[in-house]
Amino acid sequence: MRAARISRTFGVFAILGVLAACGETAVEQSLYGAGAGMATALLVDGDPVVGALAGGAANLAYCQANPGKCN
């Protein structure tokens, strides 16, 4: 059971990592990050609101610091 949960979580992080890097504007980057954070929080039984806030902020910060990697 634990191994299946770890495998599922790893797969989700891999997929969401690709999606989170997308977005041409700050709004898109925030929304994609929020979606990825919320989905991840739901899969690991976390708080979806906290996941969305953290994901949105993290993706926006990353994309603003590394603009060539987010478009």
C-alpha cells in the first residue's frame, strides 16, 4: 500500500512539474502553479487552499527569476 502511494505521488509530481512551468504572463504562471499545488495537496491529503497558495507563489517566483525557462 505504501509503495503504491509513493509511486502515485512521484508520478503526479513529475506531471505537475511539467505543467507548473508553463505560462507566458504572471497571471498564467500563478494559476498554473496554484492548480498544480492544489492537485498535489489533494493527492497527499494536505490542505488544498495551502497547496494552491504555495504552488501559485512558488511557480510565479521561479518563473520571474528564470524567465527563459518558463515560456
